[in-house]
Amino acid sequence: MSDVLTDLEADVRADLAKIAHPGAAWLEPKMGPDGKPALDVLIVGAGQSGIAIGFGLMRSRVNNILLLDKAEKGKEGPWLTYARMPTLRSPKDYTGPDLDIPSLTYQSWHEARFGKESWQALNLIPREHWAEYLLWLRRTIGLPVRNGRELLEIAPASDGLLAARVKRADGVETLYARKIVLATGQEGMGDWMIPEPLRDLPAGSIATVADDIDFESLRGKRVAVIGAGASAFDNAATALEAGAAEVHLLCRRAQIQVIQPYRWLTFRGFLRHLSDLDDAWRWRFMRKILEMREGFPQPTYDRCARHANFTLHEGAPVESARQTDGGVELHTPRGTITADFVICGTGIDMNFAGRGELRRFAGNIATWGDRYQPPASEHNARLGRFPYLDDDYAFTERVPGETPWISDIHLFAIASTMSFGPSGSSINAMTTAVPKLVDGLTRGLFRADVERHWASLSAYDVPQAVVARPARNIGESR
């Protein structure tokens, strides 16, 4: 480790010590059915969101926490797995997991690691460097993380606790917690979508952008990419760079989306207060944004367009598809395209029951479709399937009283978007979204212990000062 990075870590410790107030412990261990202290908060996911949430809780003196991630150390999140862009798309000065501590920002880490001149010359952050920074951040602030742990099920336990069944290499364990946060990023509440006309294709001829695709095997092959968002373009470019004979990108819209609404909404008023609006306004804003979908920057398009064997097909939704001896035939209003391999970049749909950890209570998670009926002109069935979350990111019940314990399960993922706007999978929103979640978690923990706090206050008798009273002489008048 460089001396500069060592000095930065010392600065971090000094900064955190200066802003530690109030430092008093305020939570007492709650015993689980196994006779051991239960966790105050279990965070599922140790990527950028999980790290930021854990850091926020520790700053609030909630230290009895644990982060789990099914990936091996260093492979949390998409950065070194299915993210196929060279750099982050967010501007380099967007802060997030640092929670407004200057010495913990990516800029501070980058300057310590590569020098100030490198930062000045940097355009966008290489995704490998972002992954390295996140590992440094989690180590520097001392977060407790266990990798190779997959959440299998959440169920109620005794005394208001939640039981989390977790798979690890040597078997299954049960962890008990007062609250659980699902910081599960892009997935969380559903599946990567394969459009209905493509669902009967053989498994070996189709994948989603989140799958582990062997791009080298596509050398000399014909590839079709369905979708026209940034991830679709990233996968098309990766196939081209791997030597695919031809790559066709099929966009269902008449024109590809080049406007990025997430740049418009990156201001504190929207990020902090969208969730304070009534349902009609929240629906109106998020329907507009999500139906536009995210645009892509010029370098993402240029990465594909520089290849002569790349073809963009606009106004070309797949109407039907079939496997033939000559490959996969994709029928569109613009004609038929034949490919050897198809990659779907069509996003994620909500499918609560498809998530094992949610299966026990999936049927009673309230959705936006349960709670709000928009005007006919604003109807969108897909958005209606998003979960309708409480103001602390907690699940709410479709039928009150059937599963009251789900109010202690908090969702911080892409499925939080309809209730809170960009939050659980967006760097640009972390500085406002994470504190809102942490405040909700600490509010719930405090309220649950309010009788204990009252008893503590009632018994509090520590004097602040010693008052000396002069002795009185015998016979002195009173």
C-alpha cells in the first residue's frame, strides 16, 4: 500500500472521530431463539448500496449489523461480472457511498492511488477502479461482511424477530435479525426479461445481458441484441470486439432513446422529496421517466457504430421467433433477421414469487397496482407490478394483518424506483436515498424500544454537579 493511501486512511479515521457525536450506545442486544444476540440489521448485498447503508448505520451507532453477499469477495455487484462497459456512465464527480465524507470519496481514493494529475485527466471512472475503491471503502470503515452467503428464505421468528435462512459452502444457517434490508441492486424483486416470442428458443441460443456469456464463442457468429438501452449497446459492442461476424441491435421504438432523464432528475429537490409527494404525482413522474428509459452516452453508441458489421434496426420489435437449421429467425415489422445467438437487453420484470427469499409472503406484498389507479391515459401494467413501499422503504401488506412482520423488511433495489425514484441502484441518488433509509431503520428500532427508553429516563439519576451546602450552627434561626 502506498504511503499516500495509508495517510488517506489516517485522514478518514480522523474525520470520522471529529464527527462522531452523539456517540452514546442506544441499542441493547435482543436475544434470538438460538440463545444468541440477534442482529439489529441484516443487510443482504455487499455492493455499493450495502456498503453505504452499513456505513450509515454505523455512523448512527447501530453496530450490531452484518452484510451478506452471494458473490466471492471483489465480485459483488455487476462491475466485474456482467457490466460490459469500460467505464461508469455517471460523471466522475458524483459522490455516493462516501456519505459526504470528503476523505472517503472516490476522488480522494483515486488521487491517493494514481495522483492528482491522473484525476484531472480522468474523463469517466473505469469500472475496475470503482470495484477496487468499493473494497477499499468497506475495509477502511470496518464493515462486517460475509461472502459466499445466499439468502434462501425470510420468515417470522419469535419476539418480533425475523429469521433468515442462508446458504453457505458447508450448509445452511439461520440468522436472526430485528430488521432486514434487501440491498440487491438490479435484481431484487424479479427476473431479467426474455420477451414472450423468444421464450421457447433453446437455452443455448439465447441469454440475457446479466448472464455469463462466453463472447469468444461468438467469434464469426451472427448475433442479435434485443433492446436499445445502454446495456444492450454494451453487449452488442462486446460481441463486435470479440469478432462476431455481424451484430444486429433491434429497437422496438421508431427511434432510439438518446435523452437521459436521470441527468434531469439529479437535483436534491427531486431526489430527496419525490417520495413525499402524493401517489398521483409520484406515478406521473416515474411513469414518464421509466417509459422514456435511460439513454446512453455518445461513447456507448460509438463503440458499436465504428464497426461496419453493426446494424441498428429501429421500429423492429420481435413479433415471433423460431429455431431453424440455419439459425434463429426473428420476425419483425421491418423484415426477418437470422442470428446464431440472441442477447436480451430488455430489463427486469417484477416477479415476487420467483424470488426464493420472498416466496413465503410474495402474495401479500402490496404493489402500486393495489394502491393506486392512474387515469386511463397514464396506465402502465408493468409499473403497476412494482412494490408499493412505506416511507422507510419497508414492504406493505396487500391484506393488512396477514403478514405484519414484513414491515421490518426494507427494499433498497431497482424495484424501489416507483416509490422513491432513483435510489437502490443509482449512484446519483445515494447521497439522499441512503440517509432516508437509515433514518427509517433507526426510527423503527427506536420506536420498538420506546418503553425501555422511557424506563431508562425514569431511572436516570446521574448528577451533573456536587452542590456544597454550608453547615448551620446549633440554634441558628431557620
